[in-house]
Amino acid sequence: MPRPEIKFYNTLTKSLEVFEPLDPPAPGRPQRVTMYNCGPTVYDYAHIGNFKSFLFADVLRRFLELVGYQVEQVMNLTDVGHMTDDAVADGGGQDKMEAAGQRLAEAKKSGKLPAGVNLDPGDPYAIAKFYGDAFIEDAKKLGIKVASEPSHLPRATDHVANMQALIKTLIDKGHAYVASDGAVYFSVQSFPSYGRLSGNTLDELRGGAGGRVSESHQQVKRHPADFLLWKPDASHLMKWDSPWGAGYPGWHIECSAMALAVLKADVIDIHTGGEDNIFPHHECEIAQSCGASGQKQFARFWMHGRHLMVEGQKMSKSKGNFYTVRQVLDGAFTGRAVDPAVLRLELIKAHYRSNMNFTQKGVEDSASAVKRVRAFAESVNYDVNSTTRKGGAHVLEDCDHPAVAEYVAALADDLNAARALGALFAYLNEPSADQAVSHAMLSAFDQVFDVLAASSSAAGDFASVKAAAIDQARKARDYAAADALRSELEAAGYEVKTTKDGTVATKKLA
């Protein structure tokens, strides 16, 4: 099967464009795709809305690998510089890492620290490491590939020297200046295309359109939209020496510095994030990256996922509909534990550019879908652990069935996950008699959606022990004990069946 024409929606041009990587094709090696994804600010557990964006990037990477590209992916961990008022271009409010310390101090004082959290509220590095590790743990559970490659999860605090070097370059090239208060700002007037990504104009931003520009900095800036690159502040909790005084970097400079340092390219193929990143964050990234490199573009494709709603409402703690990944997996949303594969499918089954409504019915439907495709895989003797990990392009080369072609074409059409799932389940309704076709379809599906393999956990040992105890009780004719054990398993979320080979307990997916 030849590689299909791939089209992605580019936020920069507001249109679908044919995707081809910068790396030219060469015999004997796959073409390289460079991709940067805005990752979490590690001051708390990441919520399901965050993970919708991270999973979209993972599906994008997996699809590109399926059709034969080699993807070099970077996702940052922001552990300094991201302010609580992140809609303000020059960084308003309080550093989120410092705010996390205050939140933990209050929780500790009131005896309400979350279970498993025992942190010094005054140590932002320990806080960042704890929540950074928690994010990686959650990401691995949901099958996000970059979480298994630590070298591609750079932490901002490890790249402060790169940020300072980038800031110096911007000053030397006339794109940045040191203001009267000692802070370093990027001059948006030095970059004529500032605003192209978001549709903002400098005239609109001059008046602080939408409250996006902080009034407290107007007297020291050349233009209201000039954004912070370095803030001298010797009293700040996290600070570094610099030519502009001890202080900390602005949020926007971090991603440019890490992308350029890790990917080692002035221009990259794809940059993703949530739609809330478009302005000011990604707009600022473009300006400072292009300003430093002299290139006309930073990322050739800008791709953004839409927001996640919960039961039809915007997610917020005040409404009581705010959920972290681990809360959903532990049963806080549905009332019982949810298999990570089910949550993964639920967060990726809609088109990434559509607002998604996260509902209990949706989770139940995703559980049924995972159960159905796993049952089909078992019925055709598909070995999840060995077959799905083969290179996708090799699988596609060996199969030209129309159903597989439709599935791949759907993903090539701006990563249309809903249409791809439709192609899969249409095939499951009328599968080919040729088992090799079914294996190719399942392999192509699972290399992108990654929900076939059952998650491994100690719960399996628990179920096996209880099932064996039921059989022993029944053998001893102690039916009351057997019924009690059965009830215990069912209460823990297992389906319990008596077969000719003994009791079988299967964990419910949701």
C-alpha cells in the first residue's frame, strides 16, 4: 500500500495543507519528522483536559510512524516561569511553582495534604520533580510514547543557560531590549508578522485588547504587547544569575530554547498544543524563534486541539467537575475504576479540532468498544504483544485491503480519528476470511490507538487468588464462603464466571 497524501490543518494559514517533512527522502532510511509539543506545567496533577492535548500529539506521532516516518518528538515539562495569569503576554500574577508551594503549605497546615504527597512547600524543585514524575507515570499508563523516552521530556530548569543565550542573541539582533526596570522584553514592533498566528494586530494589542496586556508594565515597555524574556528578582524563590541580574525566565522563551536545543533545528515540521496556547504563547514562540534564527518560520505546521467539556460544562473545580487522570482511573468520575485503555480511547476518539464532551455514557461506550475489539483480536488469534510492535509501514506494504486503506486514509485526512474508528468497526462487522488481513487491520489500528493490550497490575494477582479460593470453597461444599468471595470480586469491579476449567474473574473496563 503506497503512503497516502497527508493533509493537516495549519492554524498559521487557516487551511488544510499537504504535509511533507523538511527532511528529504533518501534510500535506506526513513524520513525524519521533527515535532514539538507543549507539555504540562508540573505544579499539580495534570487533568483530563491537559491529556486530551497530549494524547492528540501522541496519536499524531503514531500515525506518522505508521506510514513510515521517523518522528523526533519533544514535549517539555515547565517547572519555572509559567505565571498564574498566563493570558497576559508579559507574565502576570504569580509563578505557578511558587503558587504550588503556597497551596501545599495551606493544605499541610489544615491537614488536607493529598494522599501520597509529602513535600516541603518551600522547595519548588522537589515539588516540580514530584509532579513531573507523576505526569510521566500517568502518561505511561495512557500509552503516550514520549513518556518512555526521558531524553525528549526536557525540564525548563535544565535549559536556563540555553534561554539566556537565546535572549542575548535577540538583544544583539535588535529584537529585545533591557527596560528601565531591568527586565528584558521582546520588541514586537521588530517582528512585522507578530499576530499572524492568532489574528491579533499590534493596533489591537496596543490597547491591551481582551485584558491580555498587564497595565503595570506599560511605563517601561516600548509597546504594550512587548513580552517578558527575563525578570530580575533577587527575592524570587527560583532564580539564576544572568547578565541582567539574578532572576527567572519568561514562560515563552522556554519552549523556543528547548525546541532549538533538543531538535537542533531552526525550523521544525510540527508544533502542537491546546487552542489556549495560540495566544500569547505560540505567537511569542514564533517571534522569538524567528527573530533569533533569521528564518521566516519556526514551525511549518501549527496544530491545535480544542477544549474538553465535562457533561456539557467547562471543567472547573468550583463546579465539581474537575478530574485528574488518576481520579478518573480510580473511579471518581464513573463510580468504579476505569481501564487506562478506555480513558485513552475516550480522549482520542473525537476529531482533535472539535470540542469534546466527556461523559459517563461516552466512557461506557469506549469500554464497550475496547472490549469488542479485544474480543475480535482474540477470535483471530492476534498476538498483541508481538505483532503490534512491528513497523507500521512494513505491515501496510503487505496489505492492500480496502478496509485498511480506508482506515489509513481517514487518519491522513487531518487525523480524523472518528472516521478511522468507523472504518475499523465496519470491518469488524464483515471481516475478511483471510486472517492475515485481520491481523494487518488490528496492527494498523493498535499502533495508533494502542488499546488492545490489557494493562498489567497487581489486581490480576488479587483476582487469581480470589478465583482459586472460590474453587476451593466450592470443592469443600462451602457455598456460603464461595458466594462471599464472588461478591467481593464483583464489588471490586470484576465479572465472575464459572467455567468447566474453574472460576474466571475478568476486570470490568469501566
